[in-house]
Amino acid sequence: MVAAFSWKRVYAIVLRYLYLLRGSWPRIIDQAYWPTVQMIMWGLVTKFFATHSSWVAQGAGVLIAAVLLWDVLFRAQLGVSVVFMEELYARNLGHLFSSPIRPYEFVSALLCISLLRSIIGVGTAALLAIPLYRYSIFDMGLSLVAFFSVLMVFGWAIGLIICAALLRYGLGVESLAWASIFAIAPVSGIYYPVATLPEVVQPLAWAIPSSHVFEGMRAVLIEHRFDWGLFSTSVVLAVLYVALGCWVFMRTFHSAREKGLLLQVGE
Amino acid sequence: MTPAVAVSNLSKHYGDIVAVDGISFTIGPGTICALLGANGAGKTTTIAMLLGLVVPSGGDIVIFGDDILADRYRVLPRMNFSSPYVDLPQSLSVRENLTIYARLYSVRDIDGRLAALAEELGLGPVMDRKFRSLSAGQKTRATLAKALLNEPELILLDEPTASLDPDNADRVRSSLMAYQRRTGATVLLTSHNMTEVERICDHVIIMRTGHIVDAGTPAQLLDRYGHEDMEQVFLDIARNSKQTAGRERGS
């Protein structure tokens, strides 16, 4: 009898991604390129505002921390959806899902790869920020771990929903994988408090975990306190969203088997 | 003897389109069986349903005594598959691709198995080359290596020699037959190469528009239709639907 869950099979898919990275230096550079560019740009903005804005001056590195944490969310989502797209480009789903791997093992592998990609990408940018701007996001300590974890999980949720759309509609919705996350950026309050948003939009902002994380981040950096209320709400929301993401993916996977899409899916 | 594959009243509808319409057949253990038919006859859909990649609209599939719909993951490790319509990742080498699938199928002694397959299928010189850089013949052999990785008891091959030159096609057939003789595996393949079917298959199932229209050994079919080769039998069935309608078994 084949085990219902096997880390060996999960590792096989992770290994497929590691082989892909090993064989392509542009892919390795690509992991860190955008987070680093963003960090440099927002670092310069911070330098300017540090002398022109009391709010930014109050919270050293609040903009750099915001951009790095935003990139955690972005990388987490991309890590899931782009890796899934690689399988679609390769027309490999038929081979994968006629092997003993379960869809939830495959999802677990996507999440592991996403974690790896986020650590490489955002980690590089965070380390570079230390010599460039004398700012270390790691000074946030355990708060950083908390924020990172919630944003990873929320990114996975969005990534899984995008994978479901790719499975259902094919690579025609590829641009969704790259652009959809930006739809939630304005309501996440990355660089400004949620109170800045129009009142009618604020309930929407509070319904997603990222806004709670960025408010919590500002509480740590500006008020030097960890807001447990914001954190616990963000955890509950992130868990709900990732459960929804898993359900949508598994439901779509079953539907793809009914519609015969596993052999056809592509452009 | 329990059949390796037992299919009963299997059907697949995509909305109004009927891809497979209530087919039934069995394949004995150790048999090499060909599933023939014109494009769109329902061969690939049937194979996809046997693998569980496509959920049937109705009917039952029992493989090695297990219901594929209920116990798919008990049976899948004993099967494998290749198709020209499904690729291996192009950016990885043959060795990397095979290593990943060997892990997915929990193959023990992966290096030893890969070395044996490289030897058997003449893949030695290309094991460390990217899949995308291989010729069509090399790609087909690499995909066949993937299909043989776990020493499957049932191999499903969708057009295993499609687009190959006679030399490469012969090498693939020889490798497949050598494997089958060594292990006694059951093979179900689709093919448009009737010489190949006559040469290697013990049993033939012929499909048209989702139905099974005839079945038997190549010799029985040649005799039944009064032709000297399977190509003529195939054309007879494909072009003379009225004549063959009388012979339809419908199951």
C-alpha cells in the first residue's frame, strides 16, 4: 500500500525545481533581482523623507521594512503560481498525475518551493539593505518571524487560487499570475495606515491579513510595541484564506479530471 | 485467471460530445494489446481513464483486481505510461527527469535502475543532455525509459513510435518486447502503425467514434475481413462503416 502522504514524493517535486535552478543562472538572479531593486528604490525614498517627514523619521526603516514584507507576500504567491506554470509550459501534468503523487503532496511541494524562493529573494535584498542603508529588518526579531509567516501563508492562498484558474482556463490567464496580487496592494496599507483609505474601503482592508500585518509592523517600528490583537486576527484570516485556496485548488483539480484538462492544459 | 485490466460499460461524455460510449473489454496478464482506431475514436480518452487522469462518466475499470476509481493510488505504482502528447520538462537533463520520476515511483537503487535503462534503451550518451536538445527518437526512448522506471506490471503507451524513423521505431519496439518478455508485463498501446501491431501484439481492439467495433488476435481479424495485412483491415473498418456495422460487437 502506498503511503497517503510521502515527504519523499514532495521532495521529488522540490528536487525538480532545484534542478531547474541549478541549470539556469538567470533563474537564480531573477529570485533576488526585483526585491533588491525595490529595496534600493524605497531606501532612497526613505533617505529623502527621513529629513522631510517626521512620520518616516520616527520609524527608522519603516518603508524599507514595508517593501521587504510586501515582497514576501508577492514572492510567496509567485512561488506557487509560477512553479505551477512551469509544469504547464512543460506539458508535464499528465506524467505527474499518472504517477503515485497525490494532488495535496504536489501542493505541499509548491508551498515548500515558494518558501525557498521567498527566502532566497527577500533574504538577499534584506541582507543588502544592511550595508546600503544601515537598516536591518532582522532587528525586528520574533515580530519579523510572525509577519513573515502570516504573509507567506496568505501568499500561498492567493497562489493556489491562481493555480486553480490556470488549471481551469490554461495559460490564457497567465498574466493573472503576475498581476493579480497588485489588486490587493492598495488595500493592504503597505506604506500608509489603513485609516488613510476611504471609509467604504476600510472594511475590505480589514478582511485581508496583509493589512493587519502592515499595521502591526508600523506598531513595532514606530510605537515599539507588538500588537497581539492585529497579529492574532491576521493569523486567523491567513488560515481561513489558505484553507479556501486549498479547497479551490482541490475542487478545480477534480473538475479538471472530469473535463479531461490534465492532458490538454496549455496555451 | 484474473485479468490485468477489466473494463465494463465505460463511457465519457464532454457535454454533448460522446468520446467513449459504453465500451467493455478485458486484457489478460502478460498480453500485448493494441487499441486501434482513427483519430478521435476515443483511444487516448480510454487510456487517460485507465490512468485516472480523466474521470469516466459511467462504467467500471478494474486493474489487477482494484477499482481504479476507488483505489487509484494502490494501482498507480504498478503502472506507467507514455504519450507523445505529454512531455518531460525540457530544461532538465534526461538523468534529472528520470531521477525525479524514480523518486515519485519510490524506485530503490535509482542510480542502478537508471544505468540499466540507459544501457537497455541506448540512452547512455544523452543521459546528461537537456531533454530539449534530444532528437525525436531520443526523446521517445527517454520517455519510454520513464515508462519503464518502476518496472511496471501494466504499461500504457499512447502511440509509442509516432513520428519516429524506421530505425528508431524498431529500437523502441525491440526494447519494449525485451522488457515484456523479461517481466511478463501487460502492455496496452495505441498505434497507427499496422505493421507494428501485427509484429508485437497478441490482441487487438478496434474503436470507432467511441465504440468497440471489433476485437481479436491479428490472425483472427485478418481472417475475418479476408485481408492480408492489418492496414487493409483498419481501412476496411474505417471506410466501410455500413459493412462493419453488422460485425459490431458494441461492447
